[in-house]
Amino acid sequence: MPRIFDDAQLHDQPDAKTRRKLQDQRRMAYRRAIEHYAEQCQLQRELADFPELVSAGYLQHAERSSRRAA
């Protein structure tokens, strides 16, 4: 029995090249998210070695924020 296609079905299912491109985009976004997470973890580990820098940075940020609000 022949299958009847309409235009909506054709647009819902992209061709192989488009599907592969979308998969690659998703894969790269996932990879970037993992790399970003790893960089943040590394930064947290490095900052944990110097807690005085974290508090100094927090105070500087708080001062800048209060100046902007005024």
C-alpha cells in the first residue's frame, strides 16, 4: 500500500544531512557545557587555595555594586 505524504510530514522530518548537522550542534553544545563546567571546577579548586582572594574579590564587587546603585 503506498504511503501518502503531505508537506507537513516532509518538513517535520529533516533529511540526513540536516539531521546530522543538528546532532553535531547538540553534541558541540554538550561538549562546551562540559568544558565550561570543568573550567569552573578548576577555578573553584584554585580559589579554594587562596580564600583571602575570594573575600577580597567579594568586597570589591560589593563596593562597585553599591557605587552603581547610588
